[in-house]
Amino acid sequence: MTTAWNLPAEPNLFVGRESDVDELVQLLDVARVVTLCGAGGIGKTRLAIRLAARVAPRFSGGARLVDLSEIGADERVSDLVTTALGLAADSGTPLHERIGDRRVLLVLDNCEALVTECAELSRDLLSTCPGVSVLATSREPLRVPGETVWRVPPLSLAGDPRLCEATRLFHARAAAVRPDFELTDEVLPQVVRLCRALDGLPLAIELAAAMVRALSLRQLVERLDDRFRLLSGGARTAPARQRTLRAAVDWSYRLLSQQERVLLRRLAVFRSCWTLDVAEWVCQGPGLPEEDVLPRLCDLVDKSLVVVDGEVAGEARYRLLETVREYSVEQLAEAGEEVELRRAHLAATARLAAEFKQAVSPGVRTSWTTMERFGNLFDGLKAEISAALDWSIAIGRPETALKMLTDMRYILVASGRNLGLAAPLDRLLATDTGDLGLLGQATILRGELAMQSGDLATAARCARSGLQMCRSANDRYGEAVGMILQAQTTGEQEPLRQAMEVAGKSGDAVLESLAQGTRAALALHEGRLHEAQRAFEEVLSLCEELDNHWGVSNGHIGLAQVARRAGDTMTAKRHYEAGLRLLRHVDARQQIISCLAGLGRVALEHGDLREARERLTEALVLSRDAGLRTGIARRLEAWASLLYAEGDERRAVLLMSASVGLRGRRPEARAEEILTPARRKLGEAVVAHLWAEGAAMSADEAVQCALEGTLPEQPDVPVVPLSQDSRLTARELEVAELVSRGLSNRGIADELVISPATAARHVANILAKLGFGARTQIAAWVIEQR
């Protein structure tokens, strides 16, 4: 051998991968064959060359690069290795004998086209030459004894966006073609969006960065839907497969077997991700029997075209890089299979929903493990559910989608998941369908989703129309769920009695638990604590028998709220903690938030401000991440109480005002608990000014104010102070006192010498200002104020 190494000089700055290189250096200390696997354009070759240069001094015979991408038809891998090692061609002496015991690192680059020959050569050299180590790059493993496969990840986008690998690479390459290019505050979000859309692929990022010589960042982002045409300006001296993004993906596609190509293009039907079962249901068909889906899927994983992206509901979750998916979508369209695959996708998601409905049918006792699996599965596949809904509208099959959603109804209602389904459900309800009962149930579901988001008007409208349709179709189950929603929107008891009657006759314990839960919630709202406690205990009993943790947690939350209202904070804490323990392994976000917020309130009442801040922070973050506007408003109210307890009256007033504004309501009694002492300390004018500033805050600004202490920016135009309108007038205080004595509207009228209508109006104003729903709550409030 004549030289220590033949590694090429790096053409430009090596960006990122610092920790990857460090890890691989250590790996080569203990492994003799390491294969860097990854999709085309992920940067395997560049990483291998940097790594080889770093460890070359360890090898007395040097590090030798063997580029297999341009191998001739009549050449063998061993011939290229011989040349790279500087050995004379000698067909009479085996290669391993000529290498002997010299310490050499062989870098076999681009093994995928000759993977079998590379594997055989590596096996032979490793077994006969103790000083040889192999560093290979390939889109699939060599599968030789002792091989360590290291999957090359995309460039990171985590952490500080200015310091993460992907944006650093974009900046470096963009500045090389346009020296004045800087990552300004205006440019940075667009660069991050671009790098994320390109999956962190170094080749794609470098090609995109090269385009800033001719296009703005905004133009680049806008044209990414046509990324293969856009990113076609690679270096003329680069290998052909690296000059354009399409060429990189095309190279991988041409190396696939026929069945692998069929599966890859069919997987493009998934918008986001999938599990094995779903892939088998959707992708099997001509040219690919169901039993061949798994082995071909494993092949595509090995070839780095399919990514294993963690787990969902205990099953491996798979996805395509967006660049690979766009290419596969084109192949699917060319094959003429797109329509059939979309239908199969819709049928598969509907099948999952039907399986869930069967699991909660009357008389079926399904274990919580199964229920939890369905919950996490639907949550993990929510993008696919949304895609199926869109496709059902496009092909004129709304009944399939409506049936799917109504089959999922309980999981959406009980676990607080709406999965962003309100808008597509509205589009489905606007289509023509002949099944009146199905349309009625779907309309009621829309109302239930509205109820979850705090849209009482939409919920009431959907309850009325859906109930009417179910009655016309003689759909008893639909009638029952409609009556439950009607009770929730009106506070009426009779619909609940009828719903529980239907549940009893059908043996539907799930339906009965929902009706009992509504009965309990109404009783709690109206201050009938004994009735509320009995109903929540019934919910708890029913759901424990069903092994239904969602229902059990709701029972615990309800009993905690009853205990808090009765002043028994320790019992409340015990129930909140019990509910939280049940839900930590499943995304029942609204219940988890209720438990955390309740524990925060209890801690606040006990003066444990550290515990209160910890619990309320987690509750607010979850509410923000879930996009729960009403939940954010409620959490901000609790934060206002916390900040007041910590002595920060200014932020307390801001957040209380923001909470009231987000709910579109008048200030309630709890607001006055903060406003009255704040007026005494800060003055009426300052509080009015702060109240106006808080009312103008967006949800994001209010959350930031709570979590980070960020105050709203001072507007150019002075803020006009606002009256908080939460205090009762002198006359209203008189009326409230008479209500606490149990007087009716007529009795109040006689006592104050006013008309019964005027008395009723005063009572209505008091209820609105205090945020109460029943006269009993006014009475309790008056007693507390004495």
C-alpha cells in the first residue's frame, strides 16, 4: 500500500452531526463493521468521509474509500477494493492474503446496488483479516455477522432554531451563493418551516439553499408543493443521482423489487402514518397478497424508505418522509390505483370504528386495556381519520364517513377527543344522505363536540334538529343520546329520565352512565349537592363494573367537585388524585386537565403555592396545546387567583380580565374576589386600565403572561379604562339577601314594593353577574359574604 488514505477533501463546511460523529467514533472502537443506513440524500457519504478522516490515524494502513456508485458492468467490488488499497492486480493471490494482518478501514460507499456482493466480501475479509474494519453506507443493511446498523437521522430541528443543525446548514449554503443572506428574525421562521417541510434531508436543504440566489424565502416555501421541479439545481460535478431531489429518490425506487414498488406507491395513500394491520387492509390487492405486505414493509424499512416512528397503541407506527411520499403519490397516480386505494383507506378507518362500537355494545364487557388501545389508536391515526372524511366527500360516500364518526361517538364524548372533526363533520352534514337516523345521530354528535368547546348555541340547535330526525326514524338510541344533549343545553330533567329508561330497557350501561353523569353535573351546577353526590357515585359504580377508566375518572372528578363545594378539600384531593392515576397512560386530555386544575385549586386553598403553581402550569399548558379555548379561560381564572396569592395583583387582574373576555361573559363573583382588594391597593383607575389591557389580550398572549410573566405591549393608542361590571348594585344586594331567605319573586316584590317582573329581572342580573345558574347558589354566596 502506497498512501495512508484516499479520502477526498471536503468541498465545503461540514455542518451539524457533531454528536453523531462522536458516537460513531466510539462505536468503531468496539465494532468491526458499521453500516450507515438512511434514505437517499440523508448525508450518509458525507458523514462516512468525516468519520473516516477522524479515525484514520488509528489504522496503520489508513482509511480507504471505495465508491461503488459508478461501478462498471464488468467490474467486481473486490477489484475496486484492490485499487483503493493500492494493491497490484493479482488474480492468482486471494485479496485477503495480500492484505494480511494490516490495520485498514475500508469505507464501502453506496452499497445498495451491490448489497449481496458487498456483504459477501465484507464477511470474507472480516473472518480472515483481523486488522480490517468496514464502514459501509447503504440504503439497507449488509446483514453480515457482527454488523452494527446505525440509522442516519435527518438533521435536527429541535432546540434553538438558530442553532439547530438543519437551519445552520441552510444558512451556510445560502450564504455561500448569496453572501448578504442572514438569519434575521423575519427570515428564521420561514427557514425553519422550509427545513421541516424537507424532512431535515441535507440534500434537499442544500438544493433549496442554492435557490436563494434567484428566489426569496417566501417563494421557496410557496413552491414546495412542486419540490421535485423546484429543487433541480445541484452541482454539475455531483453524481447524477445527487443533482436533483427527484434523481435521489428515483435511484432508490429503481433498486426496488416489483412488490416493493407496489407497496411503496400504495403506502402513499396514508396522509401521515399507519400500523401494520391498517397497511394490510389497505395495500393488499393485485400483485401484493395480504400475507406479503409484512415482509415487503420490512424490506422498505431496511431500505430506509419507510420510517418506524415509535409506537401507537402498542403497535409499531410507520410513515414516509414527505419527499418520498410525494414521489410515491406520483407513482400511485401513474399506476391508476389512486381511486381504489382511497376507497380501501376509507373502508379501513371505518372498520376500526366499527370494531370500537362493537367493543362498547350493550352486554359486552370490554377490558380497559382494549379501550385504552382504541383511544390511543384513534389519537395516533387522527390525520388518517381526517383524510378518510375528506375522501368520503370527494367520492360521494358521506354515509360511510358519518357511520364511522357515530361508531366512534363514545370515544369522542367520553375521552374529550374531537380530533379536529367539527369542520369535516359540518361538511358531511351538508351533503345528501337518505339515512335519517344516521343523519340525526351525526347531528347530535356535532352538538356534543360543540358542547365540549363551549359553543352552547350550536349544541342546543343540533340537539333539537338531531333529536327530531332520530324520532322520525324511530331510532331509540339516537333519541336517547339526543335527550342527554338536550338536558345538557337546557337543564331539563325529563329528557334525562327518558334517556335512562331507554338505557335500562336496552341494557346499555354505557348510555346509562352518560345520562347519570349529566344528571349529576346539572345537580352540581344548581347547588343540589346531595343529589349530585348520589348520581356521581352511581356513575362510579356503573363504570367500575364496565372497567371503563374514562367513566370512573369522570365519577371521581365529579365527587371531587362536590367535596370542594361542600368545603371538604381533603376528600376532593383524594378523588382528583384517583382520577389522575387512571388517565396518565391515555390521552383523555380534558379529564386530565380537570384533575390537575382541581388539585391546583385545592393546593391554593391550603396555601401550598408551589404545588398550586406546578399543577396549574401543567393544566394550562395542556389546555393550550389542545386548543381548548374555554379550558384556557378557566385555567387563566385559576392563575389569576394564584398570582393574587403570590402578591402579583397587576397580572392577576390582567389574567382575570383575559379569562372573562375569552369566555365572552360578564365578570362573576370569583372575579370580584380579586378585583375588590386590587382596587383598594392599586386604585380604581389602575384596575380599570389593567382590565382593559387584559380584555384585549389574545389567548396566546394571556398564556404567555401566565407562564412567562410577559406583559402585553403598550399600544400606540392609549387604552380606554373599562368598568369591570361585576359588582352588585345596592338594590341587587337587597334582592340577593331576600333570595337567601327563600323568598320567591312575588315575595321579593311585596317586600320591596316593586313589580314581580322587576324582581325577576333583578334576580336574572344577579345570576348573570355572579355566574350562577340557580337561586340556591345566590343564597350560598350571600352566606359566604356575611
